[in-house]
Amino acid sequence: MATIEIPADLKTVLDDAWEETRKVPGHLEENEARFLGLLAACVPARGAILEIGSFKGRSTVMLAKAASHYGLGPIVAIDPHNSPVLLDHQVNAEASSYRDFLDSLHAAGVSNHVEPHRARSTDVSSSWNRPIRLLWIDGDHSYEGAKKDLDGFLPGLVPFGVVAFHDALNAFPGPIRVFVEDVLRSDRFGPAGFVHSIAWAQYRPEDGHAFRELRSSLARRAARLIPFVKNGDELRGLAKRRYKLNRFRVPHPAIAPGDWVSLVNRAPQR
């Protein structure tokens, strides 16, 4: 088993990384960003940190700042930078976030630690053959999109690596369904949880079955959200209130580094 120890300077590193991250436009909350930084610094595996969905680089900067400090990475950032959700193509048909993304990396001093791919994830996954220690999925939030992102790169995720989805506890059909059906209900994964809207799990193909009770408890609560979001429609009225009530019942507080490490280091129950 790969035991994790918290670096003595981790708090300072995450504080400094957040100061740069907060300058970048995006939808990543501070507690989510700090959790990503923790993963980048502490996931007990070797390989690339692979990010699907970069936009203007908010999560990329956090990952790169944390990983580069400890000589880890690189950050492989995949995004076509033409999102119809995040960009106004009616005003500018050629609208792109790529220039802003590169500027964010330069301003944060992490350009040399990031390997950008201006492409769709499927364009990269078709020929991917490198080990992955952290798979961060924040791309197409449809079910089909999230499923392709996981399936395309899961073969590269090394044992004790981590997969994490953004917006699993926001009203999108893909991240929550894929996380419940393909991660929480799979004995290939071990410790798992939610931090704000991030869903995460450690890849444990050898002993994941020993964490089945933990994952099943999370899956039962999280699965109640799927019927509300499966069609991708905006929630209103009673449906919106019921969705929020069920989301409240899914444990998703910010987690201190020591608590996360204790969870991941915990010996599985046989």
C-alpha cells in the first residue's frame, strides 16, 4: 500500500497557489481549488496530471503551482477552447479561450510545467499511452461527454491514482451519473467522496472491493440526484427544491489535508 505523508510546507504552497489561481476567471471555488492542489501534491502515484477542460486556466494554474513545487506532473491540459457554453459565438463565431489560457499560465509562471492540447479529449485519448496519477474531468458535462472522458483515459490511471469530476453536485447530467455508475459501483475503486461539487475516488483495482460499503453508502445518496438532471433541463420550482434537498444529504464539506490523508491511508476492512 502507498502511504501518504503531508509535506511540511503544504499549507504555504496551497496558499501561494490560490493567490495565483484566484486571479484567473472560472467556476472553481476556493475549497475546490485547494482540494485539487492537495491531490496534485499528495496522490501517491507517478505519472501525468491530466486535465480535461481548461477554459482560461483556473484549475490548470492550481494544479501546476502545486505539482511543480514538488517536482511532480506535468499537467496535460486538454481543451478545444471553443465551448459554446462558456463563449459567445453569436458575437464572435471564432471565439476562443486559448489565448487567455496561455496568458494565465504565463502570468502564474507555470507555462513550462503545462503541456497544452488544443483538442477534444477523444482526439488525445485515441493514442494516449502514458501513466496518469490524477485524472481531472471538467469537460463536456453531458452524460455521453463525461463517459467518453472517463473511458478514454481510465486505462492510463495507475493504481493509487485518483479520478475527480467537477460539477458532480451541480445540475448537470454527466458527472454525477458517470461517477455513481462507473466509479462508486465499481470494485476497481477504493476511498471516495465529495468536496463541494468535486467527486473523487482513488483507483484501487487490487483491493477496491474492501471499500465497497463506503462507496455503496455514497452511491445510494448520490444516485437520488440522477433523475433530476438526466435530461439536462434547467430545474425549477418543486423539482429544484427537491434536488437541493437531496444534494444536501450527500456529504460534501471541505476536507482538511490531514483528514483526506487519513481516509486514503486507512487500511481496508476485509
